[in-house]
Amino acid sequence: MRDRFKKMMGRSRFVVSRIFLHLAGNDVAPLLGVLNQGIRPVLDSDGDLETLGEALVEITESLLRYDDYWKSAANEGDVVWDEGEAGDYWTELFTDSAARYGSEVRLADSPEETLSLPVTRNVVVMITLAAEGEVPELETDLSNVYALQAGLKAAIALHYQKRLRGIQIHFSPAAIGEELTEDQILEYFPELIPL
């Protein structure tokens, strides 16, 4: 009822949402290359929303193709009627995501030991979005495969509908050679729910 009243008064509705997706398996390491390649143009564009949207589409489509490796997921978010409040909440989620890089590089212990880079078996992707209007696919629990697929597809559609106001993509580990252990996943991503 309150939403309908605010809509009649001409106020804009904003959905701010963060999706966590944990992928696990022997073949998830190539996804790090896709993630880094998708983010590179964003860094060069100085945060251009259109470029961020294209990266979101590329990365989200890759995640949908890797659905056999989905292990756990979670999401959180809120609906707000004030653009400034939406921006503040989006910034809060962004800051929290940026602080969750719990990966490590193991180097050789001695000069005689052969240097080897571990192949990660775990990747956690965090996508934070701010969109204008209603987005039922993101305003629900995404801790099951079908809801998560619908939520990721809705994120792609939001880009093409030009309804996104903020996009941020974080992932851990951040590079090949880093490893995200099961203990680190429990420590840094306690909200994940098995799919």
C-alpha cells in the first residue's frame, strides 16, 4: 500500500541488491580470466555506466554458463524511495564487498623449492546493483538455482532497459595464482547458503 501511494506521488523507487555466488571445482580457474578480462575495460573507462553494464552482461552470461559449478549463494538488498539513500546503501555494500578479498598467494619457502602457483578451486563473485523501478527477480531469496538464474538474467535485462544506476563487481580470488580456501570462504562469506 505504501509503495502504491509513493508511486502515485511521483517518487522514484530504487532497488539496491547484492548477489553472492560461490563456484567450486577443478575447472573454475578459467573463470578468473573471464572476470579479469571483463573488468579491464571498466578500469580504462573511469567508471562509465555503459561500459560497466557491458562488463556486467559478459560476466553474468559467463556465470550462467558455469552453473554446473555453483556451490552456494546469497543475496541481500532493500527498496528505497530516495536516490541519496539508495546511493548511500549501494556505497555501503560496495565498501563491504571490497573488504572481503580473502585470498592468498603461496610462494616457495626456500630458493631450492620449485615455484608453483596453486590452481584455485573456489571463486566467489559479488555483484552489487542499484536499479530504478521494480525488480521482482532481485527482490526475493536467491538461494536456490532457479531463483538465482532468474536474478542474473534480470540483471542483464536491467542493463539493456537502461534502468541501472550503479554496478559493481568484485571477486575473490582476484588473480590466477591466488587461492581461496574453504576456511576463508567460511570466514569472509558466512552468509552463503548451499544450492
